[in-house]
Amino acid sequence: MSKKIKNLLIWLINLGILWSTPKIFAQGTPGAGGYPGTVELSNPLGTKTFIGIINNVLNYLIYISVPILALMILVGGFQILTARDNPEKITKGKTTIMYAVIGFVIVLISKGVALILLKIIG
């Protein structure tokens, strides 16, 4: 089968799926409970404001950054322990720990700024 025929068949299948989708949701008749075949979508973000969305994203970042901070501190400590007398490797371990803590502090400060903006605006 040639590539053009395959593309045409894929296009026709996709067109058929797109045209049949409204029929799936339009089944049923209106009654006391609404349309039985309809689907109600809830808000996955949990908020309607921009600051609320930022707050939810920062909450997620804090949940992710705490284990990453712990892991990076362990990596930096391991670098320091295995450095022996090499001052470059000791410095590398210290900077790993320092950058991990700085990154976590930035996440915490951004969460604080978002909370302040939420109090001011909302």
C-alpha cells in the first residue's frame, strides 16, 4: 500500500471519529436529571483565579523540591566523603549542597510572594 493511500485512510478514519463524537454525547432525551448521555466536566485546576493557579503550581513545586533537596544534599555529602584529600572534589560537594539549598529557598520565597499577592488581591 502506498504512503498516499495510508495517509488518506488515516485521514478518513480521523474524520469519522471526529464526526461521530457529538453523536455519543447527544444520546438521550432531556428529563428531570438533564441529559442522561451528557458528561459534566469539573474544573481540574480547583480555582478560577490566576493567583490561585500559581499557588497550586507552587504547592506542587514544594512537594517535588523537598525530596530533590534531600537527594542533592546526600549527593553533595557523598562527593565530600569520597574526595579524600582532593580540594576540588570537596569544593564541588559544597557547591552542590549550596546550590540545592539556594534552589529550595527560591521555591519557598516564590511561595511566600504568591501568598502575599493572594492576600492583597483576593
